[in-house]
Amino acid sequence: MHTLHNLVSGPLVWLAFIIFIGGSIYKLVTMAKEAKKKDPLVYEYWDGNYAFRSILHWLTPFGSVNWRKNPVLTTVTFAFHISLILVPIFLLAHVLLWKESFDISWWYLPEAAADWMTLIVIFACIFFAGRRMIRKDVKYLTSSSDYWILAMVAAPFITGYWAHHYWPMYRIMYILHILSGEIMLAAIPFTRLSHMLYFVFTRGYIGSEFGAVRHARDW
Amino acid sequence: MSEPASKIENQKGIKVIKDMGLDQGVARLTPEKIEKVVNEVLENETGARLKAYVDSCVHCGLCSDACHYYVSRQDPIFTPAAKVKQTLWEILDKKGKVSPEFIRRAAEVAYTECNLCRRCAMYCPFGIDVAYMMLTMRRICHKLGVTPQYIQDTAHSHSATMNQMWVKEDEWVDTLFWQEEEAQEEIPNLRIPVEKEGADIMYSVIGPEPKFRAQLIYQAAVILNAAGADWTMPATPGWDNSDMAMYTGDNEMMARLKKEHFETATRLKVKRIVMGECGHAFRSVYDMGNRALGWKMPPVPVVHALEYYYELFRAGRIKVAKKFEKPVTLHDPCNVIRGRGLHEMTRYVVNKTCENFIEMTPNREHNYCCCAGGGVINCGPPFRDKRVVSNSVKADQISATTKKGVEVVIAPCHNCHGGLEDIIHHFHLGVELKFLGDIIYEVMEKPE
């Protein structure tokens, strides 16, 4: 158990971060190069102002017509994404690890808030999975990988919550928490989680086309 | 015009509509040929953009309600993402190793179940451009020789005559003289100036205007003359701004057509091209055809009729004798609204010419498509029933305006016109359909 703990909290952490950061840079650089060669129009028509205008509308809760048309999904998806990003970075336990390892630290979330936000991520994943099963249009689009991705995202939060509350077998959960977090991180550049990397570019490009060429709104 | 009813037969749970072009094209395919062509297109003509779209799509279904096919039919095969699933996802997944039957269905999806209206790009949080992906699928089908017969015939016409409707050169010039003579009965000194070098404007139309709707040339001549415009029309090929090759996936032909069009304008030394009320032609000249030729923006400025009308009314060059009295509503065509943002200018003109304008909802960029554009109506009678029943939401949208008293729908686009005509008829909506030019012609002060 101890060796396993040392493995997941030592070398694998490094590996996960290297794959995440290196993989993301690799993906973005190869995409940028390929676009330059095969889709030069992306560079030609890119317009910073209109790209930003579009991105801003879509990053604002209820900032687009479609967000307003789907109030429940919009609320859940924003709460989910905000929690998903903030909790790992600003959780006290994580901040302490950074302090311990590199002697750097930053602001952290109040414990209760982090707890609630963790639950938000977990229940949002359940909501998304339910939506995939119930809504016929989404069901038609869903393949098993979509459930795996949801499970992959939910796992570190479920195990983290479990371990934090010292529920039975919390030691194993703690190890699984670290491991699943590492898997998720490393998977970002190589699965559909890469929408995190591409969002700015796909949204920005269509925003540029709509704004600068077509003189129309795209939200 | 009587059209044969669609022949629909059931195949693997999805209704397959018989079409000679698709069926015979598929009969000639082998898995090896498919793989070769698919990979050629993917390797040589697509890249990071397609990859980013496919990798970013989280299959959330937020695009579903953007599509009039899905909203009307409530069948999950019609959501925008589902159309990609039935085409490029599978093709990319299997690296082109798909069967001829798969291509048959994919072709039907790409050509007849998507109008390329780009509404879904406004509903996808990532801005994924499904129209681009459907065009990529069409490109593959074109190279495989699997295209619906009717639209392929128009593409052949483009190749042979440089216009969409097999109009011969002398017939074209005759039509202009004929419309000039007709108009002279109303306005004796009216001219349709042909081949006037150095005019300010080259007025261009789509092939179907001389073929079926010649009175639109007459009306445009009356408007341009009343406005005192310095204009001309070419006597040579290059007069037709339409482009079905763009929709069959024949990008080479699209480029040739636009080259001819721009070169004709350059030969006539005009300052700009003003085009009639057509949406897809505008997309071809302003957005796709120019890009195929390597022009970031059109080499000769292109002004759509709606923008030109706005210019005329704004400058007071057209006077209204008596406003149009019947209550009207306006259908915003995708290619000039989502494609060029002419919605407010159009409303300005509608308000200047009509007493009572009632909006349909949704409107402007969010208007529902006519279900005829994107080459779908050009796929002809076999697919007519499908496109009409797949747009009941349009019927609902119009019907909500008739309850408020609307008697006339203004549809300033040829394809929208064709599509809405069928919808109004099929759903017994009891409204008239007009181009904005029809209204202007009717209400304007005409010179003696």
C-alpha cells in the first residue's frame, strides 16, 4: 500500500503533468502547423475582436440564445465546469501539497465550498449521463466512450470526497483519487476532453467569420 | 407543373428515396475506390479544422433544436450532429473503409437532409460548422460520382453553358430584349443596357430568372431606371451568378464559374456587381467561390439586391407612391442574413414600402431555414416531399403570423421562394409569397 502510495503521489504525478502539458502543447502546435498548411483561411479570416466577442458571449452564463433556451442544462454545465476547474486548483489540501513540495502557495477555497463544488461535479456527471440515456437525440449521438469520459471525470471527485470524509476504505480511495486524477489530466489532450484546448479556436474562428465577413451575430 | 410523387422504400429502418444519380453512382462503387477517394479528399483537402471539429464535439445535442429537420420531425437522425455521425464520424473512424451502402445513405444525408444554412453553428457552444462538414461529405460524393440526378444536371449545365439552366447565348440576349420591350409598354424610354462598358453597375441574375421568372428582370430594370442607376448586363456567359457546382461538391467548377463572373465584370469595367434576390448565388460570389479562386474577399465589390434597395431608399432615389397595404411578414434568408447581416437593411426597406409589417418569430439570424436551400430543392421531385414535411416548423412559424393578420410573406431569395411556395401549398397556409422587388415595383413612383 505504501509503495503504491509513493508511486501514485510521486513519479505518476510528474508523468501526468508532463503528458498533460506536453501533450497539450504538442496537440496545439501540430494543429496550428497543420492549419497553416491546409486550412490557411483560419489565419486569414481570424479577427481578434470578433473572436473575443463570440467567446465572451458563450463563456457568459445565459449569454447566448441557446444557453437561454436550455436553462437547466446551462446552469448545470456552468456550475460543473467552474467547479471542475476551481476545485483541483484551489482546494486547501492541494494548495498544501504545492506548499510542501515547491514552497509556493495561493488562495484556497473554504472547506464547505469545496465540498459543495465537489458534489456539484459528481451530480452534474450523473445529470449528463441521465440526459444521454433519456433524451432521444442525445442518446442517438452517444457511444460508450461518452460514458467512459464522464466516469473518468467523476472518478477523482467521488474518490476525493470519499477519502476526505474518511468513509470506509478511505486509504484505498485516497490512492484511487490520485490515480484517477492523473488519468483525467493525462487524457485531456488525447480524448474529447480536448474541447478544453480547442474551444477558444473553434469558437473564435466561427466568431471571426460571423463578425468580420458575415456581419452577423453567432450567439 | 405536376411532379411525380416521391418513391420511398424502406431499407434497414431508414426510408431510402430512389434517385437515379445516387443509385447508379453507388452501383459503380467498390470498397477500394471509396477508400482511395475518401482518403484523397481527407488528406489533400481537409486538415486541422475538421480534426478540431470532430475532437471537440462532446455529443451534447445542443445543436438539435437549431435544425428545422429535427424540430419538425423529432427524429434523432436529423440533428446536425447526427448528420455528422451518419457521414464523417464513421468515415474518419474507419479511415475510409466504408461500404457502398454507407455512401448511399451518407450522400442522401449530405445532399438532401441538410440545407447548409449554418444555423447550428450559432447553437453549438464550440461553433462547430456542420455545413462545412456536409460540404466535405458532398465533395467526397462528387469525387465518387454519387450525386442526385437533378442537381447534377444543373452542374452539367454550368459546365457546358456557364449557366444553370442550359440557356443558350442567343436565348439570353433575346430574353433581355424581350423584357425590355415588355417594360417599354409601361415606360416607353426604358432600356436594359447590354454590354455598356464603364457602367457603374453590372446587374447579374441566376439562370432560372431568364428561364422561369423573366418578369424579375423587367422589374429590376424598372427599379434601376427609376433610380437613375448607370448599369449594364453582359451579353456573354458570365451573366449567371448562380452556382450549383458549389453544392454538388464540384469545387473546380465553382471556381471556373466565379472566375467567369468576375472576369465579365472586369471586362465591362464596372465598379461593382449588384445581384438579384438570390441567396445561394450571393454565398457563392461573396463567400465560397471567391475563396476557391484565392480571393479573400470578392475582387469586384458585390452588392446583394437587399443592400442595394436599402441604398436607394436611404438616398431617396426611389419614391413610394402608395405603401403596400396588406399586412406582410419577412422570411430572413440564411445566405444574406447569417451570411451577410442584411437583416436591418431589409427591414428598413420593408418599413419604407409596407404599411403593416409583422415579424415572424424567430427572426433575423435565428430565422428557420426554408428547407429548399443548400441545393436541396435542386435535388428535384424525388426529394420534394421529404423537404416539405421536414419543415412543418416553418409552416407553424408562418401560420403564427397569419393569426396576426399577415397576408403576404416576403421571401427575398429564389430558393426560399421555391421552398416556401411548396410549404404554403402543402400546409394550406393561404398566404401570398413575394420578393421584395415585387413589392417595390408595385408601390414605387414610376417615371412616365
